[in-house]
Amino acid sequence: MREARTSRVGIGVAWIACALALAGCAQRPAEVGAPAETTPSAETAVASASAPATAPTGADEGASVAAAESTGPADTASGARSNEDDGRHFAWVKRVYRKDGHVWVQADFLQLFEGDAAWAEAAKHSDEAPNDYYILNENKKLREFPLRDTAEVRMDELDREAPFDHYTLSAEEFFSAWTEAAEDDYPRVYDYFLTIENGEVVMMENFWTP
């Protein structure tokens, strides 16, 4: 009996020794492999951290290009200006003022009909067209434009009842004439044709009516 018990004890010890040896073998690859697992994750972290750094660079470059494109010519009065209103427009000038060292106008675009077209349009509104012209203001949006420093303002002679003569004012001269005039006096009571280029007024022509 003692020999059988001893042999069982020996077998038990042998099994325990084998189990410990296997456990030690199972743990070693995890310890050796751990640095191999952390190396890619570190590289991935560096790559992911560096990738966004290139995105703002592209955004900044795009913003710089957009800013450069919107600045326009160096001699413009206002810098960035929209050209959506470029062309020749009939308008009521409501204000003339200074801003950023330049003369600006606030204008309300109008529709001008002359001759037979004036009478036809007036009839649509149960109205008349005296002197064969009719002015319509369906859109009361106010727009503001700078006068280019070289702009010309072509005016009729103000001292007569009819425009027998014409003269041209610079932007500064027009500003002075406007600020010195009464609300119901020339040149405030005129309507004007505005010629706009690159968002700036390059010419103004008053529209004289009897």
C-alpha cells in the first residue's frame, strides 16, 4: 500500500511540474510579442497624428488663394467687391458719403421706360407717362458702391431751367456738391445712370426731366 501511495504521489508531483512548465511556456510568447504589438500602434498613432496636420495646410492655402482672388486690383477703392451688379443701371441715389477714404453712393435701382413703352407700362398701373417717360420701382433693395477715384460724374447745367450745357465732376467734387446742397436741390433730386465695373462706379450721368 505504501508503494502504491508513493507512486501516486510521485505521479501527482510530475503532473504539477508539467502544468507549471506548460504555464511558463504559454506566458513567454505574450511577453515577447507585446513589444511587437505596441510598435505598430505607436506608428499608427504617429501617422494619425501627422495626417490631420496636412489638412489645415491645404485649407490655409485655399483661404490664401481665395483672399488673393477677392482682393482685386490694388487701385480699387474697396478691395474685395462683387461684380454681380456690373453694367449700366438707372438708379435713385439716396446717399453720398465717405467710407475708407473713398466716396460711396447708396442707390436704389429703378426701371425707366420711354416713348410708347412708357405709356404701355403706365397703363398697366392705371397711371400716365408725362413727357413720354415712366419710372417704376418694384425692387426697393438698397445697394452701396464706391466711386472709383477716377470716376466721372456728368451733370447738366444747374443754373438754368433746361440743360443747355453739361459739365463733369470728379468723385470729390460730386461729394462736395452733394453735401452742400439742400435735400430738395440739385444734385440730390436727380436720378442717375450708374456705370459699374468690378463693383465700383466708374461713371455717373444725371437724368434730367423737365
